[in-house]
Amino acid sequence: MFLNIGPHHPATHGVLHLKTVLDGEQVADVEPDIGYLHRCEEQMCQNNNYRHQIMPYPDRWDYTANLPNEWAYARVAEDLNDIEVPEYAQILRTMSVEFARIMGHMLAVGTFALDVYGDFTATFMYAIRDRELVQNILEDLTGQRMMFNYFRLGGVVWDLPEPREEFFEKVRDFIDDLPEALEEYHDLITTNEIFQKRTIGTGVIDAETAKQYGCTGPVARASGIDYDLRRDDPYGYYDELDWDVVTEDGCDNFARLLVRMREVEESAKLISQCVDLLEDWPEDERDIQSNVPRTLKPDADTEVYRAVEGAKGELGIYVRSDGTDKPARFKIRSPCFNNLHSLEAMAQGEYVPDLIAALGSLDVILGEVDR
Amino acid sequence: MSLAPLQADPVLLPETIARALFGGGDLAIWQEALAAFLGAFVVGNIMLAMTGVAGPWAKRKITAAFTDRIAVNRVGPAGLLIIVADAVRLLGKELIIPEGADRPAYDLAPLVVASSALLGFAVIPMGQIFGVNLMLADPEIGLAFVFAAASIATLGLAMAGYASNNKYSLMGGLRAIAQNIAYEIPLILTAASVVLFTDTLQMSGIVAAQQEPLFTVAGITIPSWFAFVNPFAFVLFVVANLAEVGRNPFDVPEAPTEIIAGYQTEYSSVYFVLFYLGEFLHIFLGGAIIATVFLGGPAGPFLPESLNFVWFVIKIWAVFLFTQWARSAVPRVRIDQLIEIGWKGMLVMSLANLVLTAVIVGVML
Amino acid sequence: MIGVLKSMATTLKHALDGSTFTVEYPDVAPEVSPRFRGVHKFSQERCIWCRQCENVCPNDTIQIVQDDQRNGEQYNLHIGQCVYCRLCEEVCPVDAILLTENFEFTADTKDEFIYNKEQLKNVPWYKDIDPLESREPDRGAWIGEGEGEVDYQ
């Protein structure tokens, strides 16, 4: 039986169309049909100048964890134009990006629970509540709850809000309460036998297949691929901090959930280290931006590809310049795009509910898939 | 344990009405019919009012409590008037009938679902309110009748699923059938283990059998409710009942995130309201069966017997609360796992329970 | 079974402690941080019509019309299209345009969201907070400090 799952389906997390062929209730074939949320993001970036105008747009790609996207653009533009970033700004970037990662993973956990539990599940609301706490902190820091536009070429736009002590206290409160909140999630979902029955051993993708599909981020790490750009291609302040890359060998939906939840712990570890550093930073060395010319015109025909570890995986940007102040070609390598297509391998022979669960565990953001 | 002495036959509701209307003595057939009709009208309205509250208001409030939200509180005191607003909203919507729908079946399905649940209430002893016994009929086969009436709903779901001309609905309908067959049997087998104690299928007899004190702890007398006499059967029954009414973790026929509310997908406006009501009526009917069979019917402390309808209501609301609670915390099982639990787990356990109870009853009584 | 009971206990704990996380919105206004970026406010008295904001705006939200003497005639801002990136405020050398914390605005049709300079001037402050005070520190990155006390009227 041919079944259209989506484009308007409660479990597609946006507008995704899965062309599914069913055998009874088992999935014989599934093909994601994308493009419903295509917003010409690459073209828009090609029509805007490097210096200021592109920066608001990365926030709109992966709209659950926005700041890593900004860093992807900041990194590529800074390498293209040889811009130095002050160390203090790097710490601010690292901290805010880890907050954004927590945001993204919280929503991923919540929506995954929603897919497995059904509507009105408590887990989703608790996840949103914790996400909201992060948003409050980021609102104090960046001035917006979602579309932060916090990064600038050569630094960030704002130092920590005054009074700093209050902000540190707020962050520390959050970090201190986080283990308790995570414990609650473990009580609610991961230790729940029915949940384990639903997720362990379903949506399996082994490491080799995952690599062939180009999966990155939590999806790859849940298949045992030890790959994290924060460690393998260090940027920002990550190589100075003490943290671990989380991997799981389960290859299934459950492992992907566990990776996300453990990554939240790692992010919290990174944030608390960043806060300690920021607190002790000498007052007269708090440079948040380096000196960047008002107009940036990189040499013609320079090509740069730089990637950062977004919440969903390797988020890369390729830019080719043509000597003007706007990129000649702007290409986004989005992790969700590759992760989504591994659904084909995951859902083969599974039941429809597991197809939905696998889709939820991939945590695709259609804004990033279609761009 | 001996059988509790049956109380003097309680006067049923239609008879009470007939006496009030026409005095005592022999009644013509139309008088009896009118009284029965009025009685059914009263009981039906009580249940509909209850679901009317439960559907739009209590469900929101309860779900909100579990998820740290506030829920409706603006329209009327504590948001109670949201019921009116919801009724206007739902009834005011356009009734969209999909092209290619199988007309008589499509139209009848919601009626079947809602009415089958109402039918079940006919034999439920709901206790007394100001001395008036709210029970419509008390046939010998009461318990069997309730289960028979409740399972007609499956027919309605299958009709809806088939007639909607929608693949999701069809899947929902098929799932509903598979689930109901798998869980109806353990449900009835578990109830049968209670019947072994009571020696009767008559609802009033089952209630009467639970009136004796079981034992006394620290001055508190525990009545011989079958939930205390046979807790294992009680747990089995509650779980099977969750599947029977299609609530988490067994809401696979609906499964909004998988098959988009299954058989309901194509229903709107009045038909949707009927489905919605039917669903809640079903939960309450399940609660009423649990209350009658396992929780001593309308019996309860503190209140005089003439008001024990209040206890009955409390009990079925407790079951409703439990379904909502399970919904907030328990994931939905997959359809194959559901069938597996049903046939391999629940059926075996309920059979074991039945045999064990039979042995115990045979040896001890 | 233990795990199922544990998760049910967790939700019950939340149900019984009675605390709520959501607020009754219009009655209880949410906390808005001083840096929050909301609806713009514009002062014609301060504006020097340098058109930097129009240039920097990523999606042409700001439209400025000048006469042949380069005197400003119109300052239109399509608030419904704005992405609230605050770049216009950042580039403005005289703090003539800035983003208030006000996030509430409604209209019946899309074109009502095109605010002219009069409407922009009348955008209310949110809870009488002057956003400039809390945002001051970063301004040195592009241009010199503003001139301190802001008087929009």
C-alpha cells in the first residue's frame, strides 16, 4: 500500500513528505520528499554582503539550536578574510553555542518522546520547560529568544549583561539544577520498560551505512562513529576545555536519545568551565570584537569550506568569492539533509510506528534540510 | 467465605418513576415503556453531562496538572464555561464528508460508538441519590450484557475506518479490531474469576457480594471488595480495560503521531463530537464496570446509603483520572507488541488467574 | 514494570506539587530582558538621513525617501517583514532608530505593518525601559558612543 506520510502529518516536525510503501503495516520502502520549506537561504546569502547582512540568516536554518549555525558562517567568513577573534569572544561564543546545543537537544528529546508516547505527554512539556530556562539565559545574553544574531565577524555583539554576577548566578543555578532535571528524564523515558521495548533495536543503522549516508552528529555518534568536529577540527575554545565526545554503540533509536541526553551533560560541563573562565577574566582584556573593516572584499576566486559541529552534526559552509563584497557562491552542507536520507536504511522492514520513531530520533529540522 | 445475603430487591429507576407518575398497581404496557424511557433519559443525561465535563474541561485540567501548566481558567469559574464554548465551536463547524465515503456506514459509525457505551450503563447499579435507585435494569446476565454492549463500539470503529475512504482510517479501524479481540478475552476471563466468587452475573448480586467486611486493621474495616480479595485480577482488569477503551499505553487505534487519529481522521463537526463523547463514555463505562465488579459498586464510608451515588461517581472519576495519568507517563506500545502482550501475556495471566481462583473458591468455599 | 511506575510517579509528583510554569499572559506579563529586541522607535529630530540603516538592513525592511536636496521626506519600516537583527540600531551614528522591548503589535492586514515615521515615533516604550542604557557597552565596536541622554520628544 502506498501511503503519503505528510506533508501535513503530526510526526513530520514541519513539512516533510515521506512517500512510503507499506507491506501490511511494515515499511517496504520510504523516500523522503523534501523542499516544502525551501526559502532560498543560499541565494539570500549570495545577495547580501559579508560584513553584516548574512549573519541574521544562519539563525533560520536550524531553528531549534541556532547559534552553531552562526558560528559556521562566522568561521567561514573569518577564514576567508583573515579575521582574528579575541580569546574572550571565543569563550563567549563557546558558552552561548553550548547553551544553544542544550536547547536543540531538549527539543529533540521532547519531540522524540512525543512521537513515541502520543499527544499530551508530560515529557514534552518538561523538555520545553527546561529549554525555556536556557532561552531566558540566552535572552539576557543576546536579546532574543530564538533568532539570536549574536555573532559578528571578529567576535560577538555583546559582552555579558550587567550586572555580571547576576548572570553568572543565573547560569550556575541552571547548571546546578540540570542533573536533577536530566534525572527526571531518565525516570520518565529511558528507564521506562515500554519505552525501551519501543526504541531498543528499532531504526538500526550500523556505522558503515551511516558513514555512507554521510550521517554526522548524534546520529553518527549513536552508531559508534567517534567523530566530533569540536575535537577533530578544533575551533573556538574547545581544545582548551575539558570534555568528552559522547558515543554509543546501540545504533538504534534508544542510542540516539542517550547520546543527546549525555551530550547535554557534556555541554553543561563546557558551560560551567566557560563561566569560571569568564568570571576570572581581567577586566581590561574583555575584547568582544576585533577590528574588522567596514567592507570586506576577499580576493576573487577564493574558495573556503569550513564546518562546525552543530547540534545535528557537521554544518559546513562553502563560499567562493568573486572580489565583491558579496559571495559568488554560498553553499550550505546541512547535517539534517544527510541524516534524513539515512531514514531509508533505518526504516526498512520496520513498522509504521518505528518509522515515525526513527524520524523523531533523527531530529531533522526541515528548515535546515530544505534551507 | 459465604455469599453475602442479598438485600431486599432494590426498586429500579423505571419503577420509581412509574410509581411517581401513575401510582402503584398494575401498569399498562405504555406506562411501563414511558417510565423506562424516562429512566433511560435521566441516566443517559447524567452520563452525557459527566462526559461533557470530562471531555472539554477535566481532561484539559488534568493534563495541565501533569505538565505544569494552568489550562482553561478564563471562561467562567475555573474555566468551566469552556464546555459551552467548545460545544458551540464543535457544533458550529462544517460537516465535511469525504468524497467516496461509504455513506450509511460513515454516518452510522459515530452513532454506534456513542450509543453502545450508553447502552452499557443500563445495567450498572449506580447507587442511590436521595433514596432513588439509579439503576435501569437488573437482568440475570448483567455482566455479560455490559461487555457485549461495550464491544459493539469496535464495530463502530471498524465501520468508521472502512467507510472513511482513507488509508490512515483503515489502518486505525483494523488496529482497533485487532486490539479489541486481543483484550476483550482477558477482560472477560478476569471478570469471570469474580463471577466464581459471586455465583451470579447479576450486577446487583455482584455488588451485594462485596458488602461484607473482609478484615479489620486498626479500627478500619476493609470491605470485601474484589480489588482487595483478588488484587491480581484487579490489576489485570484495569490494564485490559485501558486497552479496551483505547488509552495510553494502548491507544494504537488512534495514535495521532502515527496514523493521525486513525478512524477519526475524516470526521468533523457533529460526527466528531459523537466520537469524542463515545470515547469518554467508554472510559466512564470502563470505570463503572471496574467500580461495580472490583470496587464494591456504589458502596463507601461516611455517606448514608441514600446518597451513595456520590461514591459511585467518585470511583468512576478515579478510573478516569488513572487513564489520564497513564496517558501522561506511559509510552504507546507498537501494534505488534500490543497484540503480543494481549495474547501471550494478558490471556495467559488471566487464564491462570481464573484457574487459580476456581481452585481457591472450590477448596475454601 | 518498575520503570513504568517510576515514570508515573514522576508525573504525579509534578501534578501534586501544584507549581505551574506557564503564565497567564496578558495578566502576567513575561519578564523581558533589557536587551530584548522588539518594535522599532524612530526619532526624526535625531536622524541625519545618512541612510546607513537602509543600507545595512538585510531584507530591505527600511525604506527612506529623500527629496533632491537630500532632505528626508519619508521613513518607512515594514515591521511585519523585519527580522529584528538590530543591525540598523548598531549602525546608526546618532541613535535615531532603536529597538524597544515592545513585542506586542497587531494589525488586520499586512500593509498596516508598514509604519511611517509618525507611527514609529509613537511606538510606546515597554514598561518605560530605555533600551539604550542596557545596550550601551558594545557600541564602540563600530562607531563612537552616542551622546548620552536620549530625548526623543
